[in-house]
Amino acid sequence: MHQDHMTGHGGGAARRQFLTLATGAATAAGLGAVAACGTGDTGGAKGGGAEAAKTPAATSPGGFDVKAENARPGNADWHVTEAGPARAIEGFADKVSVLPGEAFGLHVSTTAPRFTVSAYRMGWYGGARARLVWRSEALPGVRQPEYTLDAATRMVSARWPRTTTVDTKGWPEGCYLLRLDAQGGEGRRFVPVTVRSAAAAGRTVVVNAVATWQAYNRWGGYSSYDGPSGGYSSRSLAVSFDRPYEYDDGAGLFLVYEAPLLALAERLGIPLAYATTTDVAREKRLLEGAAAVLSLGHDEYWSPEQRAHFTAARDAGTNIAILGANCCYRRIRLEPSDLGPDRTVVCYKTSYDQDPGHRRGHPATTDFRSAPGADPESSLLGVIYDGYPVDAPYVVTNPGHWLFEGTGVEAGERFAHLVGVEYDKVDTGFPTPRPIEILAHSPVVCEGRPSHADTAYHTAPSGAGVFATGTMRWVEALDATGDGSSGANHGLDAKAGALTTRVTENLLRAFAAGPAGRTHPARDNLKTVYG
């Protein structure tokens, strides 16, 4: 998201309102005026009393077998239905991700005398969306100390002693939500953790956008957008993974922007691998040989290393799908915390000249398209972020495209509310790879400024296909049902749900088969669409 939406246009309160617009979540409601639209940026074994997992991971000669895993019975009771009072129970993991069989620490604070931890692997499972892999015995509850605030960066950290150690022996690879259940008191909260894949060769990589989750995390009163005053100037210049997620009962941005896509991909049974943005940044060879890599619904904060590794994968023939908008927008630096490496997300934005790391020679932690070192995201994505906030119909331009196969769409067909709350477009004023094909060209008006949101597909010399939805609501729409009159999912209806589901199925199957540009080369239509 652009900093000009934080400066002079409602500040951080506006960005919290962005969360309301983007997700409709009650936890973010009523927190400020809507910001202005714009594009320029000035801105196993037991551990800690835990019971061993009952079932081993399903494997196949090619690695993790997602079909076998999702054939197991699911547990539809994984949701947090009674969160309880604000600080009834909450926690965080001291590792964002672990390899199967590795242990991690849980740091939990609760007002209850005892609590349990239940590890749910998120997926499809016949529609249940989760499977209970492990549950702890009852553990003693402790109310942990208040957070600390770094004076220089306004970074909030919860310096809590480790409560328990969780051993992931027998846990399959995948995306997990640990549910903390207070006993003898009210309260439930989630703690996300990824059991990552050691290699991705031949697989489609689901990447959890944890740096972006953390940037929006306002636990302790501060995020990368504002502080307690609601103003941009009081924002954190660095944010820490050493704290719970305040948003969505502790799940961060996973449930709205990632879980629907994960469920669809696992239902299809295509070979999957799992990673976080920090893993991709750290592990130079993680994406080596991958069939495809998926950036999900809100993946805004990238390190230069992550971008370099995505680009290298594309140049080696790995397909890339951008299933949101405002992707690869902020340039960050990952630094250690007291608990381990890569647990601090540094992003000074417009104050990059005050960043000690930049003064030592690191790239400026401002936006990729901004000086110094401007490198617009469009050179990788094909599209570029154009503004916020909008709510507009999605308009099909190229109904004969292979991605629309089986949808029955016609030219000019509209899908209400599918464009929002942020959007991207093809803009040849920025570096734009060619050939590039626009599939949908949707008129929008953003704070009085007419523009378009574009769904685009381009192919690289390596044969890789790169797809970008151009709207932040794509993943959310996968779950849309009914006629939209309830207001759920921003009024998205079953028509939008059917479209996005079928297009995404076509995309995932084609991308899993190898370099999509070899079988589905892009046919440039920019002149036809834009004149």
C-alpha cells in the first residue's frame, strides 16, 4: 500500500480502514476515514507435555502426497468461535517455519490457569478445511509481562519466556494454525506456523506472505502504518515476529488472503510445496526446479533477496502466479531478533534516510519503484499497483483465452465487486515484459481518477508463464456463494466464485505441468486493449 495514503490523507487510521474494506472483519471496523487514491509514493517425541502425532506424513516417491493427506478425515471444528476477552489467551511461535520433525517454542500468555494447544493442518479435507494433527495435554497458564517498545524504531516485542516446546515429528508439510484453548476461563486464539518443504522440484510452491502479515499486525498498538495516535508519523519503522498477531483471532492475514486458495489447490491434488516469504528470501535454491510459485492475496512486503529468487526461478522456467494485487511493493530488510534470524521486518518507507542499515550500504527500505535504487515491480509481475480504494465490477475482455476455458464467459461480461480494494494494471510507463495479454480490463474510478484494473498473462524467454489477477479480492472470491445480498465477502456472489474457481483451476493445472509459455504462449494485445 502506498505511503501517500498514510500522509495527509487520514494517516494510519486510514490504513486500518483499509483492512476493514479489504476483509470486512469486525476487528478492524470503525478505525478511520478512507484514504485517498493514488499511485505515486512519497512514502513424535514429546515436548513440553505434548502428545505425539497419531499419524505419519503421507509420502510418495516424488515427495509429499497431497492427495493422500486430503483423503484423511478432516476436523471442521477448528474455528475460533469464542475468542473471549482481549488478552484471555494469545501467543506466538519462535520460528515462522520449521522443517518436518523440527521443534519450535511457543510463547503463550493467558489469564486462565491451564490451556491446551491443538495443531490443525489447513487444506481441503472434503470441505472441512483442516485436520487435527496433534493436541497437547493441559499446560499451566501464565500471564506474561507487558510488551517492550524500542525507542528508536517503535518496534513492539513480547519478551516472554518460552511456555512449551512443540515437536513436529510426524507432522506433514503444510500450513498450520495452532489453536490455543484456555481452560477454566474464556478464550481461544490462533498461532500460525508453516511446516515447510525442504525442496520444491517439480512442485507448485505455496508461499505464505508472513512479512505482510506482520507489517499490518497492530498488536501492542503499533504497525508499519501507524501507532496509538493513528498517525503515520508514529508508525513502527521495524516490526517483530516476537509478538502475537492481533488480527483475525491471531491468524494474521492467512484466513482471508490465503486459506481459500490453499483449499482449492489441495482439493485439486496437484503436487505442492510450502514455504514462507522469509524462507524464499533465505534459501537461494528453495525454488530450484519448481513447476510454479504462488504469491497469494496480499503479498506486499518483499526483501530484495526474495525478489531475486523469484526472478531467477522465472528465468529458469518456473511459472509465477500473482493471485492478489499490490504485490512486491515495499522493499524490506530482514534482521534477527533475540529469538533468531529473520524475525524483524525493517521498512522505513519515506524515512529511509534515517535507517542505520541504509547508511551502512543496504538498499533503501522504501518502495521498489521509488528512488534510490528504483526497480518497479512490473518488470517481474507484468502489472503495477495503481491505487486504492475501489469497488468495481470485473469486466472480461478476452473470453477466448485458455484460462477462461469452461467458464462460458462472454466479452464485456461483468462480475460485481470482484475488483477491490486495491488493484493493478498494465502501464507501459513502467518496465513491462512483452508479449503480454490482458484477459480482463475493468474500468475503475479511484478518488475521482478514472483508470482500469487488468488481469494479465505474459510469457518469459525461459518459457515461464506469469499470471496476475490485478485485484486483491481474487482469493477471497473463491469462497463466494449466494447472491451477494448478505454483504459477506464484500457482496461477491456465486457467479464470481464460479469464475475465479474455474480460472484458478485452469491456471494451477497448466502451471503444474511445466513452463506454461511453451504450451500457452502469450499473444500480445496491448494495442487492441489500450489503443
